[in-house]
Amino acid sequence: MASDAFTGPVASGPAAVGDVLTLDVGAPVHGGHCLARHEGRVVFVRHALPGERVRAVLTEARRKGYWRADAIEVLTASPDRVDSVWPAAGPGGVGGGELAHVSLPGQLAWKRDVITDALRRIGRLGDDHPALAGLSVERAPGDVERGGLRTRSRIELVADGEGRAGMHRYRSHEVLALTDMPLAAEPIAAADLFGRTWRPGATVEAVAPSDGEVLLLVDGEPLRGGRRNVRERVRLADGREFAYRVAGGGFWQVHVEAPRTLVTAVLEAAAVGPGAAVWDLYSGAGLFTVPLADEVGPEGRVDSVEGDTRALADARRNVHGLDQAVLHGGDVAAVLAERNGRNGAAGAAPGAGAGRGPAPHADVVVLDPPRAGAGAAVMDAVLAAGPDRIVYVACDPAALARDVAHARERGHELVSLRAFDLFPHTHHVECVAVLAPTKRG
């Protein structure tokens, strides 16, 4: 790989943005970077691979602290390096495809190493911890055949000053026009988003649901008027199928196989049966609430908590007819604090009713927090509910590690961990972790 776009001077003495360094690249770190050092200075390098020697242009050179750089020429290549499947996301390009130059097996190894590093450093797990032994990152069905491409059922674009669809340059507000987005699912690719002109500055969202046609939203409004929601279906290997209605601009797992993959993993980890009491925190539109309610049956109960009003409205429709599912709207930490203050959920209503908080005890707690993690207050409230196990769905290894460390300090242990590559060609990875108390009584 070489580039004529960066012709800055080779750094000698004080460095500045645009200077070019020769770097020996080390281990991958969270965020799609690899770690390197230059004269004792930490440099986070993108578009490189562990073990490579590269020439890299500085993109950020702080007087104090770390630097950032993009690899622009490979002097010694890793065997996991391949031609980028998305050159527009290369050095100086758009964000969102930072591992497009890494082989699919190499991406799995990269993500495994990042997860393991986070849980060792931040989670304070030993090298021989059972949850880390033999950890591998699992692919979604069909990803090898697709080459990790055409997997995204939702994408967001921005129109540049000439009305051409594109994305922001990495760490910039500048819009770069594109001719394709190779991660987008086939129905989105067929919608010809790059062959038409949009209002300059407009945000264009494309949604390819599992049931129905592509929905296009421009600045949040349907392109052709009318429909704002999409239908999603999750069919499990045992033949059960769950139906959902989700706002077009609302949150839903983006990989075409992610909903089924994660529901299957969560149900296996939760291992609940009829009559069980479950909390489902950060429950969104009810992706896990609905199948969990099916698992516990009419004699059980699933208390779901979600702070986003649009997602809560979707969830109310999706749990319709499931009296064992009880929805609670509000910030998760605040709802749990109110529950503790009021000693239970006396005002909770079944089905789509909003209660004053989840039931005091949970056999199992499922939580799927945002990228920042659950945090100490939520984790303490979860631990106080006395669950037999906590099933933690994490989209950020560092946040997962912080919450695992907090739980371990309070007598819980990480007993199992699975990882899924639901974001091929990016640094993102999804984990399903199970925590259990080390002692009872």
C-alpha cells in the first residue's frame, strides 16, 4: 500500500500533523487502532496490522500525550493484510471501515485480542481465567460467503454541497461523496442512493427490514410519505418466530443476522423456564423482551426498562397480548433507584402498562447497555436484585470490562463469554457475558 496523497516530511525532532514516521506496529487496541511508539511516544495507528513496519502520516500530534497516525505505506506486511474491500474508508477517507484491509480470519483474531486485553487490564482477569481460555469470535451465518460485505440492514449517509450522497471523513465534519457503500445489504445497494441527487446537507437513512421493502428517510421524514415503521421477524432454529414493528429511524441490530444470533445466545445464557422472573434492561423495542416472555410463560414475568420514548412505544406494540411482559419507561438508573426507594413495583401493570419499577427479585437479569456501559449505580441495583445469573450484552469491550470488574468486587464472577463479529470490516464486536454470584447465602 502506498499513497501519493501524503508527502509530508519525515519527522525529525518536534513532530507536527502531516509529518511521516516509520513505525513498528504492535498489538491492536480498542477503536480500530494498533499501538506503536516513536521515541517513547505512544502512537495510535490506523490502517496497519500487528507486526508490520509502516510509514505513517501524523493526523494528530499533541504536545503532551499520545499521537494519532494513518499508515500510508507498508514496508513489511502482515500475512493477514489483504487489498481493502472498501478503499474509500482507507487513509484520509471516511470512517466506518477501519479493518477493511484485514483478512476475515485476521479480523476475528484482532477482535479476540482486543476483548481479552480489555478484560485483563480493566476487568482484572488473570491470564488463566476460564472465560478467556479458548475464547474465539464467532461469525454470523453467511458472512464467509458474503466476504463480510452486504451485511448491514441500516445505513446513514449525508449529502455534500453538491447533493451527492457520502459520509464524513474520519474525525471530521467534511463530507466525502461515495459511489457505493459495500457494507450495505443488497436491497439498499439496489436502491441507487448514489445515483441520485439529494438536498445538500440532508441526512439520508436507508432501512432494509427482514419483512418488507426498503424504507428511505430524509432528515427523518419518509422519502415518499406515509410509512415510518418497518416490520422485523426473528426466526429461531427451533421454528419459533417473533414479529416486531420498529420505527424506521429507531434502534435495531444492523447486521442482517444479528437479531437471530443475539436472541439465540441470550436465551441460551439466560436458561429461564416457565414461572421465572426476569429483568430486561435497556430493552429497546423488545428484541429480547418478547422471546423471554415466551420462555417464562403466563405464570412468569419479564420487567423491561427503556429510556427512549420511541423505542418504548415500539415495545408496547411488540408485547401486545403478553401479559407477563411489564414495561417501565425512563432512565434505567433512575427507574431502578425509584424501585429501591419505593420497595417494589406495586403500581406496575401487566402487558404494555408502565409501572413504578421492576419486581424486587429477578431470577435472571438481561442487560444490553449503550456503548458507555451500565455503570456502578445500575450494576449495584442489578446485584441487589439477587439474580442467579446476569446476562450482559456488550457492544464495547472496555465498558464490559469496567462493569465486570465492578461485579467481581461485589462477589460475582464472569462464568462464560461469547463474542460475535456482527460488524465485519469495522473494529466493533458484540459480546454476551454471564456473571453469577460466587457464593449463596
